[in-house]
Amino acid sequence: MNLKSENQILFTESLTPIAYLDSNGFFKKVNSAYCLLFSFLEEDLLGKAFTIHYPNLNFESKQKIIQNYKEFFYMEKRNHTRIHLPIKIKLERK
């Protein structure tokens, strides 16, 4: 098994929520643990901005979040309940 295959298995089977975003903050890939935690289907997230987790923020606030990419201490599920926990985001460089 090569490293790429091992990484794919870790991504797929991990109980840790993992999301890959492009440099503009749009979802490229999410694992099932991420979808389960936030009550979204994968297809609800792919191609959407990470700020989908902050539906009540105005445009300027969402832009600030995308520009800063730090640890976020709360996120909203689809049903608008908040989850308070740190999540590390890995940006993909082009």
C-alpha cells in the first residue's frame, strides 16, 4: 500500500472530523465524521464557502473569517445549534 492509499484510508475511516478547503475557503473534501458532527451531507458542503457554518453573520464578517483562517471555537450545525470546540483548518496551497 502506498502513502496516498494510506492517507485516503485515514481520511475516510477517521473518527476525527476533517475538511479540506481551497485557498478561498471553499470545501473541496470532507470526511463522514465531519458531516456527522455538523449534520450536513457531503454534497451540501462541497463547493460551498466554509462560512456556511455562520449563517447569521453579515457578508463583511464572513469575509473576515475567510481571510483569517484561525481556530474557530464555535460552529453552527444545519439546525442552527452551536458546537463549541476548537477545529484546525488546513489550507490547500495552489
